[in-house]
Amino acid sequence: DAGVIQSPRHEVTEMGQEVTLRCKPISGHNSLFWYRQTMMRGLELLIYFNNNVPIDDSGMPEDRFSAKMPNASFSTLKIQPSEPRDSAVYFCASSRSAREVTYNEQFFGPGTRLTVL
Amino acid sequence: AQKVTQAQTEISVVEKEDVTLDCVYETRDTTYYLFWYKQPPSGELVFLIRRNSFDEQNEISGRYSWNFQKSTSSFNFTITASQVVDSAVYFCALSGNNAGNMLTFGGGTRLMVKP
């Protein structure tokens, strides 16, 4: 079975440009998570969807960041406008959940390394 | 609030040595799960194990073993006879019943195994 798929794997852009990161979760998984990893702050949860609905977006840094999940097999994380401090590795993860709460392990995609010049 | 502490930021060992990675957690939840993930130099995060708060049995998988002690809020990870391929950053994580599906990660421990 395919794991979590993320694209692009690498993105280099200039400050002020719009960046869109894409994620396809594992088929059958109904929870999806976006994380950001930096040396300074480690792994940070940005937003979490359950059954395509955003459940917790308290980790989204600011209004420049937005995330959507139009269907069960696709999600996007958009940064507009991008800034150099957004440079990081962005991970998407998915898990299978039942009812409101589950503690199933999350499976991570390979990440997108974003560099904003 | 939940918190995971991995006090060892970096450990260096020589191949074939045993090494233990420490993880201490804080939670007010009565039901919770603990996890370990491995992040090799290639960057992906690989799930290693999940343990629930009601199961304090130690687990062994090949050269890997985990010691869960509720009394000390610890979930330590031991690699026996370490190999160079074990070199990675290892993350401990926690999910509680009041946190929904969300994981709280520790800061990670970088393990370097030298030949």
C-alpha cells in the first residue's frame, strides 16, 4: 500500500510568493495532520482534520497560513505571502480514527523542504 | 496540558554498545498512548511503537525494547548491540484522551552510532 504522499518534495521560492503544499493521506485514514519541523522549534502541529473537517488549527502561525481538505484523499497547506522564516520541513501525517477519539499511530509523509529566499 | 521531555539531546556510542533513550511525560489524562518515532538522516518519520497507559508490560522487538513505568511517568527505549544504521533522531510522543487525535512530541534525541 502507498504511504502518505506529499508534493513537492522540495520547494524554493522568493519572499512574497504563494506556496502550496499537497498531501494525499493513506487510503482509509480519516484523520490528517500538518506539521512543521525546524531546528529551533522542533516538530509543531499546525492543523488537524478529522473526516475532512478542521478540528484544531491553533498551531497555524498566522493568517498567512491556510489549509483545506476538500475530500478524503487530498489536502493542501498554503502560505501567502511566504516569508523567509517559513523555511522548514512540512510534514503531512494520517491515521485511522473511530468516533471522536482514537490513539492510533500517525503515519508520516516524506515531507516538503521549503526554502523561502 | 501535556508535555514530553527527552532530556538527552545527543548521544554518541560505538557500534555494538547498548544505548537507552529516555522519555518522561506529563499528562492529566487517565487514558493515554505513548509512541516512539525514528527520523533517519533521510528525513522521514518512521513509527516504531505504540503503548497504552493500561499496559505496563515491557516490549521487545528484535534489538529494540521499551520500558514503560507509570510510577515514574517514563517510557524509555533501549537499543541493544547498536548498529550504524540506528543513527537517527528518535522522538517520543504522547496522546491523551483529552487531546483528541493529537500527538505531543518531545524534542528528540539524536543518536550517533560510530563504527
